[in-house]
Amino acid sequence: MPIIRKRLRPGDVYPEDLRYNEGTDTVQTNVNGEWKDSPESDPRHQTTIPPRITADTVCDAAQSVVDALKGQIQGITDAIDNTATLFTIAGIILSIFTFGTFGVFISIALTAADAMVGYGSAAIEAALTEPVWEQLACILYCAMDGNGRLTESGLAEVQAQVSSEIGGLAATIINQMLSLAGEGGVNNLGAIGTSTGDCSGCGCVDEWCYDFDFTISDWSAFVTVTLGTWVGGTGWVGVAYGTGGGISGMEFNFDVSQLRGMSMLHSASGYGGYQKLAVWQNLPAAGVNHGLVSDPETMNGVNIYSQYDSFDIENLANRVTMYVDGAGSSNATIHHVTFWGTGVNPFGENNCTPP
């Protein structure tokens, strides 16, 4: 049978009205002769395949992503050893994305291929050991939701962990491939995979964050204030007491929790050389309050932000009491208080992101 050859055009790989703009890192479509950004056409951000539901959906999805990347890397090192062209290696890089128009990213794949050849197969194999792949599976597992999915911000967190916990050439290669895949590619790889993982040793730590926006509520279910007045649209407004004024005894009561830090947004006026911002942590075991911080550098102003992260070494707490007060004609208004920690959120569903 004769072999038929033809010139390969971009339209044979992806639609001719679609392109990748390297300068802006965007996928664009041609609309009446003008190239316009088309985020809805970017396969890196499109999760199109339903999740694969298994006995451990999240772990199996994470392992499926890892196995897809392992197979991709094995194909790349084999091609390097066989002195394959950059276009061949770029094709291998893109080959795991059997969904979406990933062919539009041929320029990214060629850059990655050139880097891989520069590293050499021996260095790649030495960097990407089995323990590294196991660690990557755990990082993905701990970051995915119940359906084995990542968000765009979740992928960024995964890449940050890969850099800090894996590091070196392995992290460079893994993050390069994760960037090419995007959260859409990762989610789809997890959904089409058939792997079964074991994440029993991953030891994930759940982070939580809860913001009390006092401009919309007094949050009386969790908060009591000894001296202060709640004003809708403003927050808890201080009152005169003692030799000055402010907020006295803003107390948060909650189940025993792992508390890592907190922040406060407040406005203050009339403070001279003294302003007391105190945070007291109640330890459930000893029942002892510990003063953690006081006297911020900013004495007066609007929307003063203060962050405290010096809680007890074990971070256990079930009550936090705050004071903002001072002498003379001083007064203060508390607009927001935010807590973050690990484990179970004692206040309910997360409504913010830990700093």
C-alpha cells in the first residue's frame, strides 16, 4: 500500500480560528478578522469530563493524574534516549491531553521539550523518583475537593507546595506540566484515569478561615461585647468608659479548636501616646488567659489592619477576648475580625482564605 503524505496545517490539530497568544498567555478566537481573548476556549480552565466515582474518588483521581504524568515523562525520556526531534517530544507532552484543544499550546510544549532535552534523561529520572511521585499524589489529594477536582487557586497552591516540599529539578518539571494542564487538564486527567491510589499515609491538614463582618451583623451567636454598641453598616462602635473609651470585652466563644492566627480591621480616633489592642487566648486545659499583643504602630486612622499569629504553642483555644481602648477622648470602631486555623472550623463553613 502506498504511503500518502501531506503537509500538516494548524487546522488539522486545532481550529484555524483559535490561537494561543504567548505574550498574554491567553487563548484567542478570530472574530471577523480580529483576534480576541476567549477564556471559555482555553482547555486549561475547562473541566468537561464528569468525575469518576469510586470507593475513594479523591485518592483515585490524584493517583490517576500522577500516573498520567509518569507515563508522559517516561515517554519523554525514551524519546530523548532515541534522539527524537523536539517536535516529537512536544507531541508526547501533549499526547496525554486526549480532551480539549491542547494542540493550540504547541509552542509551550516545544519550550518544555527543549528544556527536557537540556536536562537529559538521566537527570530527569534521578529527580523524579517514586517517593517524589508519591508525595505529589498526596499534595494533589489534600488539595482536591470531594469529586477529585482542583480550582484555579487550588492548582496554584499545589504548585507552591511542589516547589517548597519537593523542590529542585523535580519541582521544575512537575510544575511546568501542571501549568500546561491547568486545573481543567488536571481535573479531566483525574476523571478519565483508571488508577487506584492509597492515600492513607498522606496526613492532610485542613485549613479554615472565618471572617466576622460586623458591618452586616453583630454575630451574637458567637460574640458578646461588654462595652460597645453595634451599628449596622459600621460595626461595633466603642463607648466611653474608665479614663477613655473604646471596645471592652469583645468575646468570641467556640468549640476547642486549633487556632493559628487572627486579624482585626478597626478605625480609631483621639488616641495619644497610648492605645491598647489586647488579645487574650483562653486555653481549655489550664483556663489561663495569655496577653498576646498590644500597642500597634498605627494609633489613629480608618481601616487599621492588625494581624496576630503568636498564639499558644499548641494553638488550642475556645475563647478569645479583645479590647481596643485608651485614655482621654479616645474611641474605636471594630469593622472585621478574622480567625484562621487548622482542623474543623468552629464557626461553620469557610468564608475567607487564610493569609
